[in-house]
Amino acid sequence: MKQHAPSAERNREPLLPVLRELLPSRGTVLEVASGTGQHAVFFARAFPGCVWQPTDADPTARASIEAWCQEEGLPNVRPPLALDASASTWPVESADAVVCINMVHISPWEACQGLMRGAARVLPPGGPLILYGAYFIEGRPTAPSNLAFDASLRERNPAWGVRELGAVTAEARTHGLELDRVIDMPSNNFTVVFRQRGG
């Protein structure tokens, strides 16, 4: 049942100091599209003052998250919830921060739209939506590896693909989320931070 993603092993260490700057010291962190569950247990251990709420639309992923959580036995990780980012309702009514790692490019555009809509609904004023992954950014040269990654994603599913950050930002803004910062990460990835307006 327990799954293992090499990418989760690679990106969790570089993400940790970034999340230390962005996440509140206490409160609920909603992770959308938690995948295997490796991130959930790793970050829950690193942020003992926060309650980590993993979610995923895929029942196989939720079973893996549950297996990781049971093995680690951390008191601040909740059982995984079924959450489809594109759905009009989410099983979570509020969160102090929302984290979404490597989902926006491995899902249809409707999932990104739903993520923005849902995050705007659950976050307090000033609350962060933290995205991690590959993006095309206007005015910046695109790494050949990201072009190849985009082509491989679209080959697997034409609805997938590396997104233009400008389009993601415009979608966020329609739901009251403003771009706060873009942080360069290893392997031509980025951490992109939006904040709920009014904070």
C-alpha cells in the first residue's frame, strides 16, 4: 500500500527552509494532492506546532498516505481526505495555509482553476497558497529540461503540461489571491506563493 516517489525525496529538503519562512508556527496546513504521503509525514515532523491535513482525489494515493502516517505515528497528521481540487466543494472549510506540490502541471487546467477557487474559500486574509513545480515564466529563458518535461506530460495526457505562470497568476487574481513571490528552486522548479487579499 505504501508508495514511494523519488521526486518527493528529492524536493522535500530544498522545500523545507522555504516552508519555514512561509508557514505559520501554528495552525492547520491543508495539503492538496498529497500523492504518496511522503511530504505529509516529513513536513508534519518538521512543523510540530501545525496540524497537517493531507488530501488526494486518488484512493490508491490515500491508502499510501495512510500507510506512511501509521508507520510514522505522528500526532499532528490527520487522516487523508478525498479532495478533488476541481470540485465545487471541498471537505475542509478553513485552513491557515494551503500547500500544493507538483499538481498543477500533472492535471487538467480545471484542477488549477479549482485550486484557486477552493484556496480562496478556505484561507484567511493574508493566508498563503504555496505551489511548487515547473512553470514557464515570461521574460525568463526556459530550461531545455522543462520543454522536454512539458512535451512528455502532453504526450501522456494532452490536458496536462507545464503552465504559464502569468495564466496561473491571472486565475488566482480572479479569486482574490495575489502573487506574493516566486522563489527559484533546484532542477528548474519554482515555489510560487499567493496570498489571500486583505492580509
